Amino acid sequence: MRISELANPSRFVRAANLVMPWLSGAAAIVFAFALYRAMLAPDDYQQGATVKIMFLHVPSAWLGMLCWALMTVAALGTLVWCHPLADVTAKAAAPLGAAFTLLCLVTGSLWGRPEWGTYWVWDARLTSELILFLLYLGVIALWRTVEDPSRAARAVAILTLVGAIDLPIIKFSVDWWNTLHQGASVLRVGGSTIDPTILIPLLLMTAAFTLLFVTLLLAAMRNEILRRRVRTLRLLQASVAG
Amino acid sequence: MRVNAVDLACRRGGRDVFAGVSFQLARGEALAVTGRNGAGKSSLLRIIGGFIRPAGGRLWLDGGDPELSIAEQAHYLGHQDAVKPSLSVAENLHFWTAFFGADARKVQDTLERVGLGAIAALPAAYLSAGQRRRLSIGRLLAVKRPIWLLDEPSSTLDAAGRDRLTDFMKSHLAGGGLILAATHGALGLSGTQELSLDQKIPLPVSGDNLGGGSEAKVGAVTP
Amino acid sequence: MTPLSALLVRDMRIAIRVGGGALIGVLFFVVVVTLTPFAIGPDLALLKRIGPAILWLAALLASLLALDRLFASDHEDGSLDLILTGRAPLELVIAAKGLAHWLTTAVPLIVAAPLIGLLLNIEPPAQAGLVLTLLVGTPALTFIGIVGAAIAVTLRRGGLLLAIIVLPLTVPVLIFGVAAANAAVAGPAPFGTPFTVLCALTLASLVIGPFAAAAALRLDIE
């Protein structure tokens, strides 16, 4: 079965049902291993053990952005190629991305409080991340407001494409503006500056989060396909009732 | 119980719509209000329903509950169906039944009677225009009020729906109800009085109004 | 179920199911608060001082959002006509609708306010006072707003006119609400005086609002 054949919703649901147990198992295993390595990682000389919030904070930030990037690709899929599963992907991904972004904001806030003396500062990176969260909520609200899923998909696709401009802003905010937030240390020109004892658990946690995201995404997509089937059946029921 | 109207006149948007409309309607009687578009059929029903004040004339009720106005003892079925799309079919009817103080247990039976029993749990957004009209008619059946004010009630209904409506109207009249209906075609009820508003248009310029106080369709309109 | 409780339940169901549900108001509230540092600058000390005022303004504007649909949606599908033919007094009907609006629009705001307050550097002890003033003051915003909603119901650009009518009337509530919230945040002024006045304003609006709105709706009967 080729990937393109998965575009058929029914085939997709069947494939998702097959793959999901394996994916969730893999996610659980990688999580367990990553948490174990995170526990072993050394404490920070200044912050002590609170530095380990980083293992939740950084992956969730990355996944929040990855999710919007996925939604952007799905938006192009809807508008340009009219791929049947594109809008299902976008709709399923939005709440997940919002959750990851919220996790990032909350963990970051708790992490920064001892050092900054406040739960929140309006610096460039935090603000652009908050904007991303609000964009997610806006997209979710838009999905729920327009009743017809295919019309909603087009409106949301445009909003997603426009909102994608926030992603590079978040990434480069620590370079462009004077911020309280730490500068880039992993994905930067010249290679990462983090010690491997911290980098490895970080990457493992990221892998675990990604597997979790994919599992949840497939489940949400399956639910959305079933939801649309219910809607079609209801329309049929109403017209048959006479 | 009798609904009496003498010399009712109506003004909408600065325009004299009709004048000199009189009728009497007793229990078990039906009145068909006819006329071309714009003659004021809907306006007359809305005057009786208490939504518009008449520009002149008198409207009163003999009998009935003296504490209540005509509007509070009447059902108004207008062009709009008052159906909320986000509620289910049953929830819509439940609301009106509870709001008008009728017995909520009759909702499912009423839905069966109007042919919507099978889709009671469906969100009302999925209904066609005819089905929404039938849901509104369900309101008239579930809540007992003596006077029915119907504005082109069969307009979105198919043939089966129209037959059902005629049956409902017949049982309402047999039970001592009154019906005033604005309609283009025939109501399908025997013994209906007819009130044609085409003769009730006052002449604007000469100040000499045609169409005096009689309720029969006498005379022709001189333009 | 009594007629009024049926109306309350219906309005709440519709508010929760339609569109973004109750969360649209909260989202608007958060967006307005987020915009203020862009306009005013990120100085945390300044934001802490004017934080309660910003939250009150945002709550006021968010309450206003759902107000113009209060009567307009019923007017558009003919439900308002039918509600007028009911035997429940119109004033109580309007009060029930006002209560539904407050429960679905203002209460989520009040719940979200402490979290949003963190964005403006309002510390948890001060948040209690802020939440209390919002709890007591937002019903006044709703019940003053329904008067404007009733006046504007038949107008096409009703939403804008509604805002122009209602906002000046809510000024006393805003003044005392912010004064009480500030007293809770910063002291030295006592909290009790403005808070008591706020309670009085709310109680007055709970009575005057429905009567004025009923009069306005009846005026629609030409």
C-alpha cells in the first residue's frame, strides 16, 4: 500500500488502528528511558535541580512550533492540492499544539520565577510564544464557529499561513532583541553548546514527546474522520425522515 | 369566546396599508385573510397578536380569560420558525412547552404527530425548511391556546404536510378553537369566512376612503 | 421546569454550544490584556500598578461582546415575538436572559482572571481582591448592558450603537471596581468603601436594568 493510498479516509483509519498500539508502546518506552537519563543528568551549579524543568520546557516548545509547521503544510495541502486528509490533520493538530505551547508557557513561568522574581516578563521570546498560544486558540475557535468542515478548513488554512510568521520570530527573538530569556544553545550555527550529559536526555525527551504527539495526532485524526461520518449520517437521516 | 374587530386600520412605514377592517370570529370558526402581496395580511395578524398597535379601530375579546390579553391566549405562527439550530428537535419543543407552561411529557407524542419523531435527537440545524415549519406547528399542538394566528402556514410544506396541517386545523376547530389564517390559496376547511384585504386600501390623495365598515368583499378597488 | 428556568437553561445551552462557546469571551479577554504591554511598554512595575484597571477594562469589553446577540438572535428567528406572548412577566424574562449571559460570559472571565493577572505581574494575594470585585461588579455590567441590547435590538449596525450607549453608563461601575481592586492590590486606601458602593451599583442595576430593557422592548410595538 503506497502512502498516497492512505489519502482515503477509510484506509487511513484502518492503517491508524494498526499502527497506534506500536506507536504508543514506543512512546512509553522512550519516555521511560528519557526520564531515567534526565534524572541522571547533573544539577545546575546555580539553579540546582530546578534546571531539569528544561527537559519538559524545551521539548514542549519545539513541539508547539513543529505542530504549527505541520498545520502550515496541511494548510497548503488544503488550499493548493485539495488533499482529502489535509484539513483533518490541521483540525486534529490544533488542540495538541495548543497544549504543548501551554505546557511550555507554564513550565517556563515556573522555571523563571525563582530567577526573575516574577512569573512573567514581557520579553520578546515569551511574548511571541504567548502570541503563538493565542493563535492556536484562535484557530480552534474558528474551527468550532464555522459549521461546515470544508468551509472552515479554507478559512483556518489562511489563518494558519499568516500565523506561521510567528515561528521564525520565536526562533530568532533571542537574537534580534535584548531578552531575559536564554539565547540559542542547541540549534545554532557552529553547533550546539550544551554538554552531552544534558544534550542527550534533552534529545531523548524530544523524541519521546514527538512520538507522543504522533500517537495523539493519529488518534485525533481518526476521531475527526469518524465525527464527519456521523455528521454525514445525520444529514442523511434528516433528509430520509421526510 | 369571540374575537371582535371594528374599523381596524394599519400604517406601516408612513404608508396606509389598510383601513376599515372589521370581523367577528367565534369558537369553531375560521377566517381566511386573503389579498395580494403587500395588502397587509401579515400586518393584520400581527395587530391581533399584539405585536403592532393599530392606527385606528377597536379590537377586543368577548369571553376567554379576562386577566390575559389576546396575545397571551393566541398562538402566532409567522414566517419565521423560531427554531434554534444548536438545540436538538426535542430540545426546541421542550423549551416552548416549558416556557408556555404546558405538560412536557407530551413532547415526544407531538413530534410523532408532526412526523419528526424519528429525528427527535437530531440537531435542528440539519432540518429542511419544511421540517422546521412542522416543528413550529408542533408548538401549536403541544401548548393549548384557543386562538391560532397563522401566516401562510403551508408555505414550505409538501402535500403530505399540508394535509396533516388541515387535519390539525380541523381538530382545533372541533375542539372549540378559532383560526385566523393569512393565505394565498384555499385553507381546505369548510365554512371558512373570507376577509379580502384588496378592498381595504384607503385612497391616499382625495382623502375619501373606500371600503367602509362591512366585512364582506363588496365593491372593486378604484385605483 | 418553570418558564423562567427553561429560558435560562436554553440560553445557557445555546451560548455554550454555538461557535467557540463560552471560551470566546475569555480568549478576547486574554488578547486585550496581551495587547496592553505592546502599547504601554513592558515595564513590570507600571503594569503591576495599572494591572487591575487593564483587567477591568478587558472584562468590560469582553462582556460587551456577547451582549448584542442577547436579543438580536431571538429577534431574527422570531423567538422574541413568541417570548413576548408568554405569560411570564417580561422583566423577569429579561432578568433570566441577563443571568444566562453573566453565567456564560462573565464567570469564565472571573475564573481566568487570576491567571491572566500573572501576566501583568499581579501577585496571588492581590488577585483575591481583584476576583472579588469582578465577581460583584460584572453582573452590573451585564444588567446595564441589557438595556442597550434591548434598545439596539431592531437596528442593523446594532453592535456598535450598543457599545456607544452602554459604555458611558458603565463608568460608575468601572470607577468603583478599579478603586476596590487597586485598594486590594496596593493599599493604602481601604477596600471596604468602594466595594460597598460597587455592591450597591450592582443591586441597583439588577432591578433597574430589566425594567428599562422591558420598556425598550415594548417600544418596538409600534
